[in-house]
Amino acid sequence: MAQINLRALESLADYSNAELKLLASVAPAREYEEGANLCDEGAPGQSCFVLATGEVTIHKVIDSEEKELATLRAGAIVGQMSLVDRSPRSATVRASKYTIALELTREVFERLLNAYSPLALRFQSQIAVAGIRQLRMATQKLAGILNEARHREELAKKKRERRSKSMAPEPIDNRDQLLTVQAALSEWDMSLEELDDVHVSIPRGQIGADEMKGRM
Amino acid sequence: MLVERPADEAANTRSMNAEHQTYAMLRGIRMFADFDDDECNRLLAVMQPRQVGSGDTVFEQGATGDTLVVLTDGILRVEVADHHGVSATVATIGTGEVVGEMAVLDAAPRSASVIAATDCQFLELSRTGLEQLRTSCPSASAAIVGAVIANVTKRLRNVNKRIDKELDPDGAMRKRREKQAAADKKEAESEGFFSRLMKRFGR
């Protein structure tokens, strides 16, 4: 196996040497040839991956067609939600080149956390931060998409009124946008840029009171 | 040898009562529900007690914040300003409620302003405070972070459901899928029955 240097990974920059050593010993490094899957959509998720080298792509079946949603590189942590949530994998993670990933299982993570290992506490915070960012991004995107749809609907309505009342309303197609946000929600630390490909306008007034309370 | 005077005793009892009231208040908050006395004490040690007057701003929309607030007395108003600068109250926060739990883990611009609707007392936990707690009382820190994760996971699921609803307002697609699946199953079963029948007749 190729040499891996955890110290060089940005997502682990705050870890002490002892913590990195512990991580390397509890999360075995696994090799994936190009095209191999780290995990499959729909399968039970019981571990998360820290990409040490290489590159993976995230795929999801949308309307019975597999779509590529994102590319993640060394340092990315994929599938963290599996450590705290028992839902099945929301997408397939595939090595797009030779990749080495550390696999941390829920069982090991829980054991370390119950012993209040500093490594587990740090990892737990990281999971929380990833989830928070995902939530912030997703609610913002969703608000934007819905807002835009409403705006377009109003425009279309005005247009119809001007022309002919019998004209059928044009359906608004934001399915792909919505599905992308939905896919990004689940557990993959998709980058902001990737979500930004989903075009939106400024969000306003689409968020409920509870959501608002929680988002601060 | 020191002899405790009755007056001190009374003061001690009073302060002990106050302590227990604070513990009970903390345990009334889901995030701190399982905290024992020691965990409560260590948590209190890293939080700053604060007081504001009615009308004062606690969080300002757009300003970066890294604190969570446990409201111990009073009412807070959550206000959102739109892009024209017009503010609307979107929620109120009462005694014993927590606000800003995500910011304490990941500092970000506040998405709303929080304004004291009455005179308020609250406890503030900063990111640094939480980091101190990770060392001084790992169990308390793990419980807080765990509660935030549970909350975030729940809300992520809600957003997901909301999108499902948007994609399929009447559940029509889901119903169609279910109907198709039932039909497929029936077909598969009847096929099985048919082939069994064929076998029986030696074909």
C-alpha cells in the first residue's frame, strides 16, 4: 500500500500526533482501485470514511437513472452520519482513481466515545459541524428554490392573464434542483461550489419559526 | 475551631436551595437532561451569566456569533429583517429554552436577531467554553454535542420530507409506485402459481 500522511490532511489539522496514531490504529486503511465502490446506496451504513489519498465520486439513482453528484478529494470525510444515525446509505461512493480511505466503524466510534476518548470527542464535534453546515446550506438552497418557483409561477400567471385565460399553466421544472439538495442533505460533505451549481435566488420568508430558532 | 452560627446555616441552606433550583432548571433542558450535580457545576463554571433590559439586542442578524444562550428568566423575541430592512417577529423564546446551539459548534452569521422582549437573565456558553468543557468534563461535552447532532439529524430529515412534499404534493407518485410494486408482486406470485401448475401437468 502507498504511504499515507494523515498529518497533511486539512480536516485532521487540529488532531494531536497521539490522536492521529490512535485514528490510524482503530480505522484501518483500505485500498480501492479505480471504479470500486466504498459503499452502495441503500445498503446499511455502519462506518464513515476519511479519504487519505485519491478521489471519489458520489452517485445517486434519481428517477431510475444514476447521476453523479459530487467529487470529493483527500481529506474529505464521507458518510459521517452513519456513525450517529441508523439509516441506509443515501448514495454510492465510488473511487474515481486509486484511493486509500480509513474506515471508522460505528461500533469502534461508540466504544471510544463512551470512554470519552479525546479522539472520539473531536470526531463527534466534526460530525456535528458537518451536519450543521449541511443543514444551513440545504435550508438556504431550498428556500431559494421555492422562492424562485413562486416568483416564476406569479410571472407565468400574469402572462396568462394578459394573453388567454384558457392557456394551460407551464409546469415549473425544479425537480433536479430539489433532488440535488435532497441528495446533498443526507450525509455527504458536498462542497458549497457543487451545491452552488443549483441556481437559486435570495432566500426570504420561507422558513418556519422552529427552523428559524434552530438555525441561529 | 469554628462554630457555625445559625445565620450562616440559614444562608447556606438558602444558597443550597438556589443551587438545586439551578440544577433543576438545567435538567429541564433536553440537552442537559441527564446531567448529574457535578456535570451541572462544571457546565455552570464555563458559562457566563448575563442580564439585559427589555429592548436590548442579544444577537444581531448578520453578525457572526459563536455562543449559545440558555434563557433562565424572561422572554426573547426572534426577528428577521428582509432585504428591504423590514423586521418581522418569527418566534419567541421562553424561560428554559436554548438558542444558538449550532453557532457554538460552528460560528456563522446569525440568521436572525434576538431581542429581549422583557428584562432577561441568561447563561451564555461560548465555543471556548465548550472546548474547556471537553477537557474538564468530557461526558458533559459529549452529551451537548450529541444533542446538537440529534437535533440537526432530525431537522435534516424534516428538510428532506419537505422536499419530498414539494416534489410530490399529493403523494401521487408514491401511491403510483406502491400500486406498481403491488401489481409486480402479484404478477410474480401468479407467475409462480402458473409455472407450478405447468409442472404439475408435466409441461
